[in-house]
Amino acid sequence: MDFEHSDKVKNLMAQVTDFMDRYIYDAERIADEQVKTSGNKHHHPEIIEELKPKARAQGLWNLFLPDKEYGAGLNNLEYAPLAEIMGRSLIASEVFNCSAPDTGNMEILAEFGTPAQKKKWLEPLLNGEIRSAFSMTEPGTAGSDPTGLQTRAERKGDEYVINGRKWFSSNAYHQHCKILIAMVVTDPNAERHRRASQILVPLDNPGVKLVRPVMVFNDDGGHGHAEVVYDNCRVPASNVLGKEGDGFMISQARLGPGRIHHCMRAIGGAERAFDLMCRRAQNRITHGTALADKGIIQHWIAESRMEIDQARWMVLHAAWKMDKYSKKEARQEISMVKTIAANMFQRVVDRAMQTHGALGFTDDVPLFRLWAYARTLRMADGPDEVHNMVVARRELRKYGHEMNAALPKMEAARR
Amino acid sequence: MDFEHSDKVKNLMAQVTDFMDRYIYDAERIADEQVKTSGNKHHHPEIIEELKPKARAQGLWNLFLPDKEYGAGLNNLEYAPLAEIMGRSLIASEVFNCSAPDTGNMEILAEFGTPAQKKKWLEPLLNGEIRSAFSMTEPGTAGSDPTGLQTRAERKGDEYVINGRKWFSSNAYHQHCKILIAMVVTDPNAERHRRASQILVPLDNPGVKLVRPVMVFNDDGGHGHAEVVYDNCRVPASNVLGKEGDGFMISQARLGPGRIHHCMRAIGGAERAFDLMCRRAQNRITHGTALADKGIIQHWIAESRMEIDQARWMVLHAAWKMDKYSKKEARQEISMVKTIAANMFQRVVDRAMQTHGALGFTDDVPLFRLWAYARTLRMADGPDEVHNMVVARRELRKYGHEMNAALPKMEAARR
Amino acid sequence: MDFEHSDKVKNLMAQVTDFMDRYIYDAERIADEQVKTSGNKHHHPEIIEELKPKARAQGLWNLFLPDKEYGAGLNNLEYAPLAEIMGRSLIASEVFNCSAPDTGNMEILAEFGTPAQKKKWLEPLLNGEIRSAFSMTEPGTAGSDPTGLQTRAERKGDEYVINGRKWFSSNAYHQHCKILIAMVVTDPNAERHRRASQILVPLDNPGVKLVRPVMVFNDDGGHGHAEVVYDNCRVPASNVLGKEGDGFMISQARLGPGRIHHCMRAIGGAERAFDLMCRRAQNRITHGTALADKGIIQHWIAESRMEIDQARWMVLHAAWKMDKYSKKEARQEISMVKTIAANMFQRVVDRAMQTHGALGFTDDVPLFRLWAYARTLRMADGPDEVHNMVVARRELRKYGHEMNAALPKMEAARR
Amino acid sequence: MDFEHSDKVKNLMAQVTDFMDRYIYDAERIADEQVKTSGNKHHHPEIIEELKPKARAQGLWNLFLPDKEYGAGLNNLEYAPLAEIMGRSLIASEVFNCSAPDTGNMEILAEFGTPAQKKKWLEPLLNGEIRSAFSMTEPGTAGSDPTGLQTRAERKGDEYVINGRKWFSSNAYHQHCKILIAMVVTDPNAERHRRASQILVPLDNPGVKLVRPVMVFNDDGGHGHAEVVYDNCRVPASNVLGKEGDGFMISQARLGPGRIHHCMRAIGGAERAFDLMCRRAQNRITHGTALADKGIIQHWIAESRMEIDQARWMVLHAAWKMDKYSKKEARQEISMVKTIAANMFQRVVDRAMQTHGALGFTDDVPLFRLWAYARTLRMADGPDEVHNMVVARRELRKYGHEMNAALPKMEAARR
């Protein structure tokens, strides 16, 4: 047992930290201003594109991808502290070409894509030339229940004809987004885990309609959480990923790493909030003493430090277990960190916000954006409550107990 | 001891409820669309102005104002359940001419205004013809600490010349807003509670500059939380409210009712979220059963019902004590409900949000807006932590303990 | 709506408070010493018997009993603040002849007893000459589920022959205890709510065996939570309370008041802990300042004050609703206060304990005993979780939802 | 980074687990019965002495002692999982000669003892022939504040004459206890961290009076938390441990390992409670389904699993840091796990208790004893609140903040 990162990882951590200090934190405000100046809420800020080659030149590129052929060849445990550091700023991951949902999409293209699919979509994604969306969640059905999926892809000759409505197809409003990976029902009569397939749908397909960016926490700008209508959307049959019916299996494959990446970033986000809280506590004087001298603020700082550190060890252990054993062996750990990290993150940000007074509500500090990320994580990739139920089920199974309720397998959820 | 409202109040409750059911809930979406259609994020939706005469015609007007000469003549206990019902929708209070900060501004104009001031500002406010802002919070100073105030009004001849910067001057972007009540330092050398005065500043004064609507929780539209610069802003000396140096005393006078009005609305907001949660729980089927049949959702529903009801009795008791004894006698109760109601509100909304899945984050349901209101209430009128400290101090005083730290008197805070 | 007790109640409150100050708090230690000196852990301390006539002489006797023929004729709302004050000391209720389970037993004897039963058992109970136990809970069955009850009473001629095992027959080790009211199955084939009856069993019946005082929180002394074996225990058929099969109905009748009496006392117990916490906070100096000057202690004091006051209004409202409408109408309120009061009580005591340092764990202060009472209240009369489920069910019913799970009716539980 | 124990440790874990399964759990009830049968609440159960040679024969002896000369030579990280497993039963540590306060006493004797002191006291302790107590906490002074200590040892010739009162001198009522290590003021005028010394006081010294076993959570039996009066207690000057004035330094030395041993055991205690909760949940049927099928119970199981695992990684990391760097470097980690483990432990036990119904309060299950241990850990070795304050101070120091309040150094506290 050893709690220290390897020298290789420590060096990468230092590099990413240095890059963050040098470029990213300043870029946050620049990016905001570029969007504001553009007059387009979906404007992609130029600063991001300026920084990407800088990151790539340093080798800080596709760090998330364990496959050496395509990415940095780091395992989950090695990537974890880097994702954490990137998670300190909501704009960082894209600069390092490590942002969701592209990461998951690249992973499954690398694993399940045909050479033609890889050529057309994976390569430009790896190069950071285009971006992609994952189109799974539907307005009317529970994400955690695979049997509910309704969007239908009917095979007609050499094509699939897709009809249905999705939302939270995040990233679809990104100005560089070119491709959607849509989760659709290809065989409604198949057994429940073989009903669906994942199909590549170019965004410029005339059957794809971006209805609206769903307003999430007052925000309908940026990359957007698109509501998408597929209206007799025809794509070649060769656009299916893997085989017909593989949809849930592929979802599973992307879920493990996807969830834990969010958790790593959540740790980083919480550290950022913690940092802001400590600075504020030290600088703000009320009634003659600094906030840092007040017992309740000290209590928040101590609680936050303890909660962050606890969550981090859980994430690192889950990552290690995925690497050493398998994603499947680490399912319990992944479920646990998903819940733990999201809730810890929200609590820490809330305390940081309260420490800032009314300023904490404004976009003069990044706290609310961190909050929004934290809050969605309690739902994304399966709500906390479903994960908790599954965690309990796995524990009780050790005692020979099989629950009598139909229980979710957490097969699939939005990343 | 009797826990039942009078028949008069019950009738008013039925009337307001009926008005809400008939007009307000539908108007929420209409108002949103009118703003969207206008292309102006500060657009004042026409539907509000259409509904105001309807409410007034039914006598549901200025219910908050205990002074019979100007308002409905209800005491705090009588007004509480009505404010609660209005609090179920964030657009309702304005329709009934009961929305902050006008309510507080009308109260202090009625109590401290000269006949000329009343004629010019109180009358149109009472008629719902104009709106007003309260300009107290400053970016650099703690709202709960009266000695920190920096915006300066210098007496020059028959005028005051005001210089300084405020923010969270809420409502200043309302298209009907005509008047700011500014809290400013008139005598920096006076003892700490006589340093400031409240001065009426017409919004069209050339020395008043609305710098920006501060982005609060991603939102810089609507009535706006204005950042305001007073730049050699000259107003007649007769615009002072009460006497020079009365600023804190007048703040105190408005604070008691102001705080408790927020609490009443918070109860209503929580009831709205509770209602949405129960409906969703009943209608949403996952894994074969309704959410309502799942133990954790039932737990949330029970916890929420218990927390709401507890907060309500505290609010009603505080209102009763203000009426029966005095605002001053009820200070401890007001401090307590301020903290209790805001936190309860936030917790209930959070549970309702989680019950809604990703839908709960969107503006397809009013949950996030309720959350935003709840979250600000933990800071508005003094942060929870300061109130808690003051509550403890008052309890400990019964044991003869005087704290050795300089402690806030909670004299003034943004309403 | 009026939040003030009547003058009559205020006078009684003053009287009980005065009695507490004058006799009860001192008697706590005296009682402890008398038990210790006696060498018998079940010894009934003489001081209790000395104080009973004093209380009775002042009319502070049987205050719990609303029936004027037998008791003080106070309704629940009037009794509530008196029970609260008594609840400040764990020895007080008995001095005023207001202690469980005698209170519930007297109520049902008064309501359902025959003249002979009343003569034999109710009269000496009313006079405080004897004490009684309620023998319902069984080791192997869930108290909240009436179908599980196993102790059997078979009718043989003019007698019932009782066989079975009970535990938590509290009070059975009291040296004055003469009578058990046993809940037993008289007709196993009847529909589920008519299976059981309540039968009066004299403690000196040779078929009654006190197996052991169950060790509860390290304590097997005092009145004891008896484990009782009924071994061919024969009692006259006339000892049945009400009619055969009325067992659950009678349990229901005693439960409403029984539960709320516990809640009232819980408020008082919490106030006692709060009082000890404030005194300690003021007197204990560490690192140069009093605990009362430390932010986290102030936070606890404020939280405790707010939680106690919230719980109290809920209890008073529930009591009022029982009086004004009916026990049945107030079921939701009673379920809620049961959960609220017990949990609040435990939290407040825990904070008070922590404020006392290691002293808080010892019997030099009454904190641990209060804790033990609070902790049992989370289970007694139905565990919190069952009450919460029932509360949710009643709320959801307003939305037309009927849960699909077999749910408890909370018919009966140990008081 | 590696999250797996070495094979050596895994083998030891298997051995200890096997010993627990084979002997310890059964011995719990046997020990209880032996005490009961003896009629002496301080009776030392024979079963313990029977099992000690068995454990020693297997090499499961003095595992806590890193010094190879005296103990097993395991470092903290290696010992942690073993202490955890022992922590599952409150009687286990003594069987393995790993129980507090002997562990700490042996450590400091090994480190600071003279050859004569070692011969006389360390050897029999290492052999498990005698037991010892640590006599530091005083009734009137805060354990976390070294300046408050009052018990006085005056040097008179070749002797110290000790006068003062201690309590919570745990273990002093153990029938094998022969020696107290007393923390006493040898120079009241020295600077605050040089005022005290640790002096070896044989229990049979005529100046030592065991006043009473302090009743802690209703329990004044077992090893007892002794109140001790030193009344002109004369001991040779050579009984001082280390040098005069070293008292605090030695306390510090024992504190790091002492605290973390408690934390390790707390993890094990929580696992035991978790295990009992799961078994009960599976076996107890209410209203037609097992408790394990109820959402709220599943929630508790999931929460508990997540809290236990989080605490464990923190403990293991802290142990690793102590080993790899130093006790001093690991101070922040030790403070954190002290708070985390104790609170987690208490919460998990409380849930397990509630899952058991009234049974959970009784000594038919070990839950209440685990609770009592957990509850004292929130106070032992410094209250949570002091540790939290210190944790915050260390975090804030990274931002250049020095708190203005006199703050504890956590130098010393009862182990």
C-alpha cells in the first residue's frame, strides 16, 4: 500500500498546474468577455482555440485516453490527479481535449468504431478539430431505466430512419460540434438489454433539428443542453456503432470511466471553491475580525477539507481498482464515488458561496458555475438515490439477500 | 391559545388562492413568453399590468400595509397566510402590489415621509403606477456592519452631493422604477448608528448611473440587481427621509416586517415545491413503480411536510408577537424565522428538484427560480450565521453572559 | 389565532415550575442516593413518596386526565406546557402522578373499565397508591405490525389462559406495581384488527414470571423494562378490558395522547439540556475565553433554540387539534410531532453533552439519562421511519395516490 | 500508488479474523456471564486470560508496537487493518495485548523509560501480566489546554509528593492494574509546555485513593473510569519518565499513535455495526417485506458503507504518512481522522440500533457498547471541535493567515 503518485504522474501534475496558473484562470474572464462581445450566447471563445495548441505542444493532450495508439496512455489512476487539476476551472478540460462528452465518445469510437468511422470522426476529435454530442436522455423517460427508451430507428434498406425526441444532448450547440451519437431503439421486441443501438448522426443531417437549448439553471448559452428532434432522420446503416443491439453494452463501457472522470473533476472543483473560501475568509473583515477568525467559518473549512480528502481517496481507489482488476470489479466503488463526489462538491461550494456574501451569487466569482456543475452531477449518470439503492443491494447480496423489487442495473445514463 | 385564523383571514385566503388558481399560475408562462418575444431581458411583461387592476378590483391590494390610511389595514398575523399564498409564485406579489422592496419603501414613506414626499412617491407606489429600489448594499462592505458603509452624501447648500457605489439595488432595472432610496453616510464622524441617512434619489437624476445588472445565478434580466454609481449626484436636501442621521433607525423600522415578509413567501415557495414534488412522485414511473412508492421519496415528502409546518408556526408566532407586543420584543423570533425559513425553503426545493430528474434543472418547472430565491434568502437581511450568533447571544444573556466579541446589532441589511 | 396560554394555564405553569425549583431538582440526587444506599437497583426512592402528597395538596395531581370525574379536567393543550415542565426532570412525572405507562392505563380504565375494574385498579392508580405496566411488545415481532402478535389467551370456561413472552413491559419492576395490562391474541382467526384483547393481569398471579429486567443502555435498574413470561397464566374472563377483540381499538385510543405526552416531555427534556448547555458554556473557560464565546458553541445554542421552539409549536398545535377536532383528525400532526420531538431532543442533548466534555457522559449531570429517554422515543410508539412513511402516505393521498405496498396503520405500539 | 496491503499484512489479517471468528465473538457473552456470576462489577473475566496465551502462541501479540525489540515490529500502516479487525469486538484488544491505555503506556516506557523502569513495568506489561492506567484528565480543567493542569508534584528530597484529583483514569479498576502514569505539574512557573512531568505511580501506593469509578453512560463497572485522589502521595524521584518538564513532550509522542489506534478500532466497530444492521435488515420481516427491501434502510446501508470506506482510506493514509514521513508531518491527517472516524462510527451505530428496534438498546446485541465507545471518541484525545479548529488553522496558514485567538496546540489529552 502506497499513497504517493509515481514520479511520472507528479511531473504531469506539476505541468498541468503550471499551465492552469499561467493561462487558464486568466482565460476564464477572457472567455466570458469574448462571448459577451460576440453577441452570441453560443459563441465559442477564441481563447480556447488559442490555448489548445499550447497544451498539445506540451503533451497535455488526450490525457484521458488509456489507449496508447490514440491517447496519452495513462491509466485511470494516473489520469485522476490531472483531471482533478483541470476540474478546478470549467473551461480547462476542453483546452486539454479532455472534455465530456467527447472523452466518452472518443473512447467508444476507439473501442467499437470501424476503420471508416474512426477515420471520419475519431481522428478530428482526437485532433480537437471537431466536437461531438451524446444523444441519449429523453424528456419522458427515466435515464436509469433502459426499457423506457422510445426514440426509434427503423431499418429501411441500407438506412436507418430515426424518429424521436431527445434532450440534454449536451454540446450540440457548440460551434464545432459535428456529430451526435444517438442511442435509439432498433428492435423494440428484443430482450431489454438488446433493444437499442448507438448510431452516428452527423449534426448537419437534415432530419436533425435542434429545437432549443434547454434552459438549465437560467443558462441556455454555451455548449447548450440541446433538445433535439429526429424527424425521419436517415443515416446509412453503416453508421451503427458495433452491432445492432449493442447500444446498452456500449453505454456500459463508456459509463465507468465517464462517471469517474466527473468525480475527479468534482474534486478539483471543490478544491477551487475551498481555495476561494479560504482567501475570502482571510481577507474579509466584519465586526473587527477576519471571517477566518470566526468559529463557524473555521468549522466549514475543516469540514470541507475533510470531505474533499475523503472523496479523493475514494476516487483514487476506484480508479486503481478499475485499472488493476476491471471496470466491472469496480462497479461498487464507482457507484459510491459518483454519489460521494457530487454531494461533497455541492456542499463545499455552498459553504464557499455563503462565505462570499452576495458576491458569491454573482459571476464575478466562479462559484455559481461550480455549483451548477455539482448540482447536475447529483443527477447525471444516474441519480444519487438509484446509485445508493444499487450500492445497498450489492452489500446485502453478500448476506444472501436478493431484493424483491425490480431494480435498475444502472446500465446507461447521460454522461 | 388558538391555532385557527379568523374568518376574515380565511376568506381572504380563499380569495387569494382563487386568484392564484385562476390567473397567476398560467401567467407565469405567459410572462416568460412576453419577455422572450420582446427581445429585452428587462422587459416588463404586459400580463402583470393586466392582472393588477383585477386584483385591486377584488380588494387584494396593498395587503401588506398595516396602516389603514394607506393599505389594507391587516396586521402581520393576518397578512402572513396571504403572503404565503402569494409566495407560491414569484410573479404574484407584484400583481397584488405587495412585492419587495416596494413594500418596505412604502412602509417607511408612510411612517417617515413628509407630505410632499408622500404625494410624490408614496401615492404612485400605492397605486402600483411606479416601482422603487432600495440602494444600500455596497460591493466592498459587509451589509451587517453599519460602520462599514462608504457611500457619502455631502451637504452643499440646499443639496446633498452623493458619491459612491452600490450593488444589489434590486428592482432598479424594472421598467417602472422611478425612485431609489439610498442609504448614505451624511456624517462620518457621528457615533456609529447616526452616521447614515436615507435619501430619496429619482432614478432619472443625471448623477445616477446603472453600471450593470449584476449577474446573479446566471440571471441578469428581470428587475435586475443593479450596480449603481452615484457620481456627484445632487438631490435637494428635502429629499432626506426623516432627519439626517436617521438612516439606521429607519432601516431597523423596515427590517422587522421586511424579513418576515420574505419568510412568509418562503413558506409559500416551499409549499409550491412540495406540491410539484408530490405530483411528480405520483406520476413518474421508474422500474415499474411510481416514485411515490419508493422509500427515499416518501422520506423526503415526510421531512418536507414536517419542516414546512414547523417553519410556518414559527413565522406565524413571530408575526403575532410583533403585533401583540412590538417589533422590538419580537426580534429574537424574527432572527430565528429568517434563518429557519430560508434553509427549510432551500432544502425542500432541492428535494423537489432531485425528484424531477434533469427536468428539475430547467425552466420548464419553476423549481430553479424558487431555489434562487431561497438561496439568496440565506444571505439577504443578514447572513444566517450572523443571525444565529445574535440568537445565541440573546439566549446567553439570560444567563448573564456578555460576549466579548464585537457583535453586530443586525441594524441594517438589504431587503 | 393566539399564541398565548390562558391565565389558568399560566398559573398552573407557574405552580409546577415553582414545585420543580423547590423540590424536584434537589430530589434527583437524593433519589439516586437512596437507591444506592438501599443496595437494591429496583429500590423505589422514599423521596418520591414524600413529594407526592405535597404535589397532590397543591392540586398538581392527575393533570394529564381530561376526564373531570377522575382527573384535573385539562385538555391536551392545557396539559402540554405542564407536561413539558415536568419533562425537565425524569423523576418529576411520577411525583405528579402523571407518569407513563400509568397515564395511558388510567385513561383506558376510565374509558373502558367496568365499575368493578375501576374500583379495583383505577382508584388506587388515581391515588398514586399502586403502579401499573403495559405488556404489549414481544421480542420476536414488530410492534408496529398488529398481525404479528403471538402471545395467546385461550378462553377456558370462566377464565383466560395466557401463554407467551413479552418484553419492555416497563414499570413491572417498580416496587408498587400491582397490575399488568396485557395485549394478547384472543382469536387468531379473526380479521387482523379484532384478533387481540387487553386483559388485566395482577402482577402476583402465579402464572406471571418476571424473567429479567432487560438491560437498556447499560441500565437494568429502576422501574425496569421487564421481560415477562406468561406461563399458563389464568385470569377471570371478567378481566378483559372492553369486549373481546377490542385490543387494537383500545390501543388506538391510548396512543394519541400517549404519544403526545412523550413529545411534551421531550420538549421539557430538551429545555433542561439547553439550560445545562448554556450554563456550562458560560462557566467553562478554555484557551482564555468562555465556551460561550466560541462560534461553534453559539451555533449549537442557536440551532437548539430554533429546533426546540419549532417542535413546541408543532406539539401545541397537535394538542389543540386533538381537542378542537378529534384524535383521529389529528393523526397526521401526532405522527409528525412524534418524529420531530424525539429527534430534536436527541440532537439537543448530544450538543449539551459535547459542551460538557467528559463530564457530560457521567451521572454527575442528568444528560445521559435524558439522552437515553430521547433515544428510546425514536423507537417507542412506532419507529420514526414508520411514522414518516405514514406521513408521506397521507400527504400523497391528497394527490390521489394509493401506495402499493402493504403499509402499517400504526395501530399499536409500546408506550 | 497502490491500494493493496502486502501479503504479510494480508496473512496477519486472515489470522486475526480467524481468531476472532473462532474465539472472540463467543467470548463476548461468556465474559458477560462471568462478570455477572462473580457478583463483582469489576471482575476480570477468566475467558480473557484463557485466550491471551492462545493469541500469543500464534504471534498475535503486541502487534501495535513498532519497536521490534519489544513488539511485533509492524508499522502503523501494517497494524491498521489488524487493529480494525480487533475493533470489531470491545473485548478483543486486550486478548491480543493491544488495548489502550496500555499500548500508549508501553510505547512511552519503551521510548523514555530507564532500564529499571522498563524492567519493572514494561516487561510485565509486554507479557500481559499486569495492566496500567494513564492519569491525566482532571475534573475541573479542559484536557486540551495544557496550562490548566492543577495536580501538583512537589520535589522533596529524593521524592515527589503528589497532591490533586484526576478522573477518567481509565483501567484503574482493572483487577490486574498495577501502575498509573500520572501527568502532574512539577514546575508551575515554567513556560507552559515545560510545567508538567509524567510520573510512574504504583497503584498500591498508600497516597493513591480510588474515590469511585465514574459512572459513564450508566456504567461504573469493568475497567472503570476512575476518579483518583493523590493525597500526599510520595514516589521516588526516579519514577519520573524522561526528564522533569518532559510531560507534554511525552504526551505528544503518545498522542499520534494513540489517536490513530482509536480510529482504526472505530472503523472495525463500525463494520461490526454494519454487519449487524445488514443481518437484521435481511431477517426482520415487517408488513410483509424484509427491512432490507425498504428504501430508507437501503439508504442507511449505502450511506454507512460509503462513510466507513471513506474513513478507512483516511486512516490508512494517515498511518502511511506517519510511517513514511513522521508523526509531526502527519498531524493534520491525524486530527482529521480523529474527528471523521468518531463521528462516522456514531452515525453507523445509531442506524444499526434503529434497524434493530428496541432490541438495539439492549445488551442482547453489542450495539450500545459500540455506541458508548463511539460517543466517547468524539471527546477523547481532544473534542472534535478543537480538532476542527486546529485543522482549519493549519489550512488557513497556507494562505498566510494567523488566527488572532489563543489556540490550543492539542498537546495533550486523555487517551
